[in-house]
Amino acid sequence: VGIDRLISEEVFTAAYPLHESLELRQILHEYWSKWSCWRRYQPLYHIRAYFGEKIALYFAWIGNYIGRAVVLQQEGSGFDSREDAFIMCPLCDICSTWNYSSICITYKVPVSHFIPLFSA
């Protein structure tokens, strides 16, 4: 039924495919390295075959890290973020309590929630 049988029965002398299969580099370019593919699963087997074991392990780790950081960022953004929301314990016996916002500049900047996404 297949082309191999027809060649073995000498119905055809040779057969050539119409299109060659995609090379590993083309597969990675089409399905992984474009910005529009950021939500897709990483083809770690293909990355390993093309770049090697260490690079594939790096991309597996960074994908896991960013995925978890996004979840934590979403969970953390639900906290009360008023300036007087976090009262810190006194530093010594005679010191009074103090607001976290009075000492930490990153508390006042709303962009600080996105820092874990880019600090790998």
C-alpha cells in the first residue's frame, strides 16, 4: 500500500518527498523564539538537542521560576497596600513602633511588584 512496497515491486524506481521536514532550528524559531509564543510550553527536548543539556536546564529553571513569580505576584497584589498598613515592631526596648512605608522606598513604588519577574 505504501510507497516502499511500490518501489520494492519496481512499480517506481525512486520516490522523493515534496517537502523536506523542518530542521530543529526552524522548529525552535517557529514555535518557541518568537514573542507571540510566550504562553506556549517550552520545547525542552528540542532545546536540549540544539543547544545542549546546560542551556535546556537553564530554560526549564527560568520558565519554572517566572511561572511561580507570576502566581506570587498575583497573590501579593491582593494585600492591603495603604501606607500605614504594615506596622513594624520596635527595634529596641525603649523604641516605639514605626510604619514600614517610612523607611522603605520600594514600598512606595507600585512597580516593585514586577521586579521578581525580571531579576532572575
